[in-house]
Amino acid sequence: MDEHTLDANAVAGMLHEVFGAEMTDHASECAHCGNRAQVGTFRVYDMHGPGVVLRCSICAEIVIRLVRRPDGSYLVDASGVYLKSG
Amino acid sequence: MSERLVTRGFVGRRGLPERGNRTPPGQYLTTDFPVLSAGPTPHTPLDKWSLRVEGLVAQPVEWSWAQFNALPSREYVVDISCVTKWTKLDMRWHGVSVDTLLGAVDLDPKAAFVIAYCDGGYTTNLPISDVVNDQAFVAYGYDGAALAPEHGGPARLVVPGRYFWKSAKWIRGLRIVEKDVPGFWEGFGYHNRGDQWLEERYSGD
Amino acid sequence: MAGLAWEVATVAALRDETPHVKTLSLDVAGWSGHRPGQHVDIRLTAEDGYQAQRSYSIASAPSVESRIELTIERVAGGEVSPFLHDEVAVGDRFEVRGPIGGYFVWDGGSTDPLLLVAGGSGVVPLMAIVRHRAAVGSSAPCTLLFSSRTPADIIYGAELETLAARNDGLRVVHTLTREQPEGWTGYSRRIDAQMLQDVLGTASGSANVFVCGPTPLVEVAATSLVSLGLPSSRVRTERFGPSGG
């Protein structure tokens, strides 16, 4: 067990900035293992490192990766997750 | 756009940036050693662990944990800089020079780059010229003790001349290739080379 | 939904909760209310432009006022919490954005049993839930299982006693892991599966659970609760990392 692991709550503000809405209660499906859960269940790694890595709480594969650029914009890779819109 | 609100009395836990010989541009000194990783800490049992050098070599080489520990090794005292702006001076590591590892294989004439690959899937890439002549080592000791798993143990790559994301934790092998392959962060916004003295932080810098 | 913008917060009051824990009351410009369990991000800026940002759970229940309370544990060697404890005075201003969070939230509409599991300063967002429950007169039976090191470290101890004495369905169960008062008959160990089973009683199937605290405690509790039969969708977690805040 990693005592440094956090859940997506810890980056909820950043996710709101990136996606333009509160994301932690969004329904999602992991593209790797099919796990259906709210975004809030994703495990957060590296939030103080080069970028934020969010992983599925079941299979631990990467669901979302974010890098904040110096100009304040974000690089987003959400290829590991299917997000329900609305 | 409102003007920036300065918080009375807030300085932050950092040293003043030193323009001078030891702190790279844009960095602040710290005495911490934060735990940063892109994924859960792997726990490969030592009897299953190995380190390989493979790819554009005449014959790949693989060391077991015991064999790796028996290789010539030494203490390294180096400064480390993370792209998130902290620099830690005089970090004491113990490990095996990458020269020793590459010296165990015959490199193909086309060999130009090294891809370090790790438990958990992390990768980082470096030109061979950046890791030879004692510019890089594989560390298994830190500060007089065995390298802790949360800091990359049993063994991690350390490249002091590059931002710390290149010092790949939980390293399991070096793949020698002809064409460069951007690693985990290099392929996602970060600079391919990462020289902290030239402030090569982001792609496009 | 409104975008998330940094607003100016002014410190209106300071209150010591325990030797290492302090509550800051903030008046936040443009505040439009929050839901129990949500947090704010705060941003501190030094003269030279250096910034540090942290997230803190909102301790107060939603109210019509634009004042919120943050309860913050002083982490020795930390960059922000020692500053908030040692330097900040009434009248000081810093930036705040929020409220943030939609997953770790209890709005009070459900009458399903509520189990709140707290480790140390993890009690903060759960206290917003407890306060809100009391304010709206909710009939949802609520148990707070609260782990603290010593009696002096119990955050909100007196207030919890007062609320539990109302006999409105709130039960507070303490475990004191390092030091117990004379004659203590309560739990004196870290939260584990047996303890959770004891406090859950017969409520397991329909309970809504919120667990907050240091990551190791949250992991043990969440794993135990699921193995006791709770659907994982009913066990919501907020990990604080190793230091607890």
C-alpha cells in the first residue's frame, strides 16, 4: 500500500479548470478494465511532480494524464477513460 | 485581471535562488526529499529482480540482484534538480556506473540512444553520450542505507545532469536503440533532453 | 456551473481546537455556498511571486453567510500549515477558490444510515456533514467513528459531545490510539475490520459511508468495509496522504 496515494478529490480543482466543470462525481468507465465508477475514485499520483497521473482504482492503469504548461494551459490525455457527458 | 494578491509574511519553505555555481536557473533549494511517482510502488521480490542491457548489442546481458550487487560500485555525492523547481544538494547515493553496465556488452555501431525501462511501465530516454563517462549510475543505496521502495528501490537510474524525471525509479533495463524514443514525460509535454543548466523543461524550450 | 475563479478571502477569526489544530474563519468574496464535504483550494503568494497552493476541507455547514471555516492541522516542517498557524492574523488576506468536490459530498436528503470514519484531521469534512445534519434536523442515523492519538488531540471534542447528547440519532465512537484517559473503556487501537463491523451493526446493506484521513487508515477502512459487504459505490473516501493533512 502506498501511503502517498491520494484520490481524485485532491486534484478536483485542477480537473475543474481543465474540463470546465466539477468532475469528481462524473460517471466514468475505465478503457482498460471496464470498471465503472465516479472520477472521484481514481487514484492520484505525482500531483507535485511533472504532471498529474490518475489511475483506475481497480486495474491501476492510467486513465487521465495532465501536464500544466508554463502559460497556464493544460496538456490532457484522457484516452484511458470513457467519460459520460452531461 | 486583478493584480496578484501578496500574502503578508509568506515566504515559503525554500532557500533564496542562488545565482551561482550550484543551483541551476529557476530552481529553489530544498532539504526535503519528496516522494514523487507516476504510479504505485512496485514490490518486485529480489529473487525475481534482474537488470538487463539489451537491444543493439552483440549479446544482451542480465544481472540478478546478487550479481548486480557484486559489480564495482561507489558512493556518489551529487545535486539533484526536479523540473518542479526544487534542487537538493549533496545527495549521497551508492551505485554502479552506467559505464560498468555498458562495458559488459558490445554496442552495435548504430547504437545512439538508451531507453531506460522500469517496473510499472515508466520509461525515459537519453543519448548514450549523456550516460557515459560516469554521468549516470544505477543506485541501490541512498544516504547510507538501502534505497527505499518509495524512492525507487531496489534500484533506480540517477542522471544528475538532467531533471530528476530522467532518474528513472525501479529500473529493470537499458534498451540500446538507433532512433530516439521519447519516454513517459518526454512524449507528453516535457523536453526530450532535460538539461537543467539550459532550463530544458518543456518541449519547445 | 460557474467557473472556478480565485477570490479574496479575509481572515475574520482564529480559534485553537487542539494544541496542533486551528480553525480559520474566512469571509470569502463572492461566496455562493457549499455542500457538506466540499473543500477549497487556497493560494499563498510571496513578494517575489512564488506561490504555494493547498486544499483544505470546509469544516462549517452550509449557511446563508459568506463565511466559511477551515480547520487545519499544523504539520511540522510543512510549507503552508505552519504559516497558517504561526503567522496569519485577523485581517490578513489570501486567495481561495471553491467550493470544489462533488464525489465526497452528503447533502442530507437521504435517511439511509450514515457512517463517518475519521482519522485525525480527516474529521474536518465529516464535521461539516455532522453540523449540516444537525442544522437540517435530518433523521438519518449517523455514527462517527473517530480515531485520535490522545484525548487532547480530539478535534471538536466538546461540540461532538454536545451534539451526541441531543439524542437525535448521532452516535460518536472514539478510538484513542496512543494514550487513553484513566478508566477508559473505549477502543484503544487503530481502526480495523472488527471495529467497523461492531459499529456498523445491522446497517451494512444500506449505509452511506464516508472515510477521511491518512491514506493508510482510509485504505484499511475502505477495504474492510467492502469485505463486510458494503457496495464500493457506497464507500466514499478522501485520502490525505501520509501526514494527515
